[in-house]
Amino acid sequence: MSIIVQKFGGTSVADATKLKAAARRAVSAQQEGHQVVVVVSARGHKTDELVSLAAEITDRPPPREMDMLLSTGEQESVALMAMAVHSLGVGSISFTGGQVGIVTDNSHTKARIQSISTDRMRKALDAGKIVIVAGFQGVDIEANITTLGRGGSDSTAAALAAVLRASRCEIYTDVEGVFTTDPRLVPAARKIERIAYDEMLELASLGAGVMHSRSIEFAKKYDVPLVVKPSQSDGSGTLIAAESDQVQRVVTGVALVKDTVRVTLADLPDRPGVMDQIFSRMAERKIPIDMVVQDASTDGRAEVSFTVPEEDLAEALTAAEQAVKELGAGKVRHGTNLSKVSAVGSGMRTHTGVAAQMFRTLADRGINIGLVTTSDIKISVLVDRDQAADAVRAVHEGFGLDQPETAPPGVGWRQQSTTGVHVVADAAAREREIVAQLAAMEDIVVSEVSLDASQSRVTLTRLPDVPGVASRIFEAVAEGGVMVDMIVQNVSHHGHTNISFTVPREDIDRCLLLVREVMEPWPEAELQHDRQIAKLSVAGIGLRSHTGVGERMFRALAESNVNVQLINTSEIRISAVVAIEQGEVAVKSLQQAFGLSASR
Ligand code: ASP
Ligand code: MG
């Protein structure tokens, strides 16, 4: 018999009426012939109330006691939910996380799931009962109660669905589903019918975080379809599932990270080990790094920029000063009041001109772009915070996300339109193999370390730092039918900016002609290129929710004496460009660092 996991969030179980409505959903799923496991959060604002209560007593509550306290919110909900199901004449039994054998590590208040035993749940299910499990909690091996971090019930639900091999996991919430962007910001935002796991992970920051991103990681790892559904209506919600080969749109959603700041280290020595030094200093201080951009060095000096949350700026600057001191060279700068705007879509793997279109849309509104990073399914730009909302609206409209699904004009199909899809299928198979061997359920999975030696790098320096320059360049390249892969734009100095990107080697000459033509109005700009480069990338599940992946990557490259030329990051992938001669050494050192056997 198929199993369905249903998760109800705090607002969906806030009072007796809502609890009863949720119970009816569970019962009707059972009547449709499924075995049903229900996961619930604490009612309404219960968790917040408990947090404030603790804060009234002490500003440093012991984390173990915090977990003991917070876990009571969900315990209250499971008991009430079991009663509600019972009152409908259906057998049910409630369990705490510990009672169903959810074992976590011992990092209180942010524990990670290691294993779940299914015996007790299966026994109750086979006896015809609806099983109600407390979300957000588990126990460590010494039976101390732990919690998974705020919003963690989604992850409990996805993890239970994974171990029970449920046919789907339904997440009931107070919204209609996942939207193309935050509807509070853009009223024309539309509900997405279906979205791929990777797209959802890249959009992790979408709006107020519709879902705990670790739940998407679970779902992807164990291939559980997730459905985000409204609890108040019969809406169909949004299906989050494996990538479908029928790409409806090039861009699926637009995300905004409103408050971010940038740290730049300039005039750095251009040699192996420099990036390692910098990111180790950041990791030691547990500073969460987001967008990382390193562009091609000019005059033998390298420069790297990255964004961190506003509240970590002071700490990040101290760490950066320390790194510069140890390196014996470099200048630390920073920028505040910035926002990150990202366009995400699997269709980018197979379409040209997506970046050009995004840059054009922003330029038309007079919005200047700070940093640019890309992954195969995402383009992120940094803009001034006071232009961020306008940027989101413009990009959303520019890609036609306010319209019913049809491909927007101006974006062409890529020639070999199936290659990207094959890569995805290979990676998925490899992922499953690795997941089957994981020691703990929530361990990081690096499923892909790849070397692409088929591209060339183009770098433009001393470009004017005004809106419209990036769009002119990428429009010209796209019109020439050249597929751009990695794009990197670092911060500008003295009114000038640099842009680097990679293209297939067979297109480099054509690309250079196109670029030379377009740069005519910019007499100071200089064009450089490197015909043969090696692009390395590390991809997997958990890159963002586990810290230190970048650190491990740069450490491995430094130890193998590999100099990094360009860096680009996203939620699911870190890419670096190195000299072609160092490609093989570099990929081997990364495979070793991440415990992968040679596979290309
Ligand atoms: N009750 C917990 C919280 O408010 C867990 C959850 O709602 O998912 O963070
Ligand atoms: Mg929640």
C-alpha cells in the first residue's frame, strides 16, 4: 500500500477548527487507500512564544534546555491532532521524534538527522492507524532531545517520506504554493505548477522562505516528490520533483536577498593558496559566505569579492584584514546597502541569450549591476538596495513570468539541446549511488566533480561602469549564436569594471569578433582571452546548508599548487577556471578531497 506523508505547519494547526480540518485531510487520504503519516509543527506562534519566554529568563539559555523547551510545542500539537483524528472515528497514535527513532547528532538547536527507524511507524500503519509525528525534533544517541533549527518540521516530513519510501510528501501551508517571485513584492507573481529540485534549491531564498531548504535536499537525495499545498482551499499547489524534459519556460522564478553586503579583497598576489587562505579565515569565524566572484587577474594581481549577511560584516572585515596581513599584500574594501537578485530556470541549460536579456532588462530601468555570478541554471546580480524591488519586478516581467507559460521572445534554442539533460541524468544516477552509502542521512553529497576542457575565456577590462554595458556585450554574443557558460563580473574601481566569461572553444574567434565590434564606443576597454582553459566544478546536495565546501575545494587546489583564475558560486555548484595544463591535476585533487572516484 502506498504511503503519503502530510505535514501541517503552525498556521494550519493553530486552533481546534484548523486541527479538525487537518485531521479530515488525513482521514480522506486514508479513505483513498493510502497509509498516512502526519507531521505537525507547533501551533501558531508557539515556538516564538517559547523563545521569548526563555529570553525573559536568560540571554544565554543552555542549548540543551532550549531544545527541551521548544520540542514541547510540537508535542502539544501531535496529541491534539491524534485526538482530532480519533474523534472522526479513525485510529491514530501520536509520537515524539525520539519515539519513532529519529536520531540526530548532538548539535542542539541545529541538529542534523542521522537515521530514522521505521519499525514503530510501520507497525502502527499496518494496524490501520494514522501515525502522527512531532516535527522539528529528534534525540541524540544519549536520548537528549534535539531540534533541527527553525522551520525544521518540513525536513522531518521529507526525511520520513524518504525512509518510508512514501509516494509523496504533501506540505500544507497558508500559501497557494511556490510563486514565481514574492507576491508581496510583485502582485503579478504566479503560482508555479511544477519546479525541479535544483531550481527550488537555487531559489532557496525566495520570499520569506516557503520551505526549509534542508527538506528540498532530502527530497532530492531520496527522490521524494514534494507537493506544497494550501491548507485553506483545494488548490493544486506546486509539485517539486525531478527535472522534467519538457521545459516550459527558460526562467522559472526570480529571487531576492534583500540585505547583503560585499567584501572585496583587491591587489592580491596571483598565486596558488591565496583563495584558500582567505576562505579558511572566514570559515574559522563561521561566516556564511554567499556569492563568490573572482575574475581574471590584471597586472599579476588578483581580486575576489563575496557577499555576507549584514550582521557578519564586522567579523568578515576582521578576518579579511587578517588574511591580507598573512599574505603580505592586498587591500580590503566593502560595500553596503546591497541586494542580490537571481533569475533561476533549468531552461538556461539549453537556451542562449538569457543573461543578455536579464542585463538588458536591468539596463533599460537604469539599474547598474555590481557583481555577477552564474551557474548552469541561475544568474545572480548584486544591485543597490534601493533599486532591488524595481529590479525584481523588471526581471520578472522581462522573462514573461506574469504571463501564462510560453517561451519569451528574444531567447533562442541552443543547438545540441539534449546534452544538458544527459548530464543531469548521469549526475542523478551517481547521486543515488552515493546516497545509498551515506553514513548519516543528512551528510553532504558531492556527486559531481567535473573538468570541462572544451572552453575558452574572454575577459574585458576597463569597461565603463554604467548600465547597459553588460547587456550590449552579451546581446552581441547571443545574436552571434554563441552559448555563454560562466559569467563573472567583479566590483568596479574608479568608474571601470571587468567582465569575464567562458564560451565553447570552437566559437572563440567568432566571439572575439563580435566583442571587438561592440566595444568600439569604449576606447579605454581592453580585450584579453585565453583560448584553452580548464573549468572545474563541484556540485551536489547540501553545499549551502553545510559550510566549508568552498574551503575544502580551495584547500585541495592550493595543496596541488593550482592557481585559480575565475570563481563563480551558486547554491548547488561552485565553479573555478584554471590554466589548461593544471586541469588534470586539479580535478584529481578535487576528486580525492571529496572522496569520489575518477568519473568524467
Ligand atoms: N515549530 C518550529 C518553528 O517554528 C518548527 C516548524 O515550524 O517547522 O520553527
Ligand atoms: Mg514552518
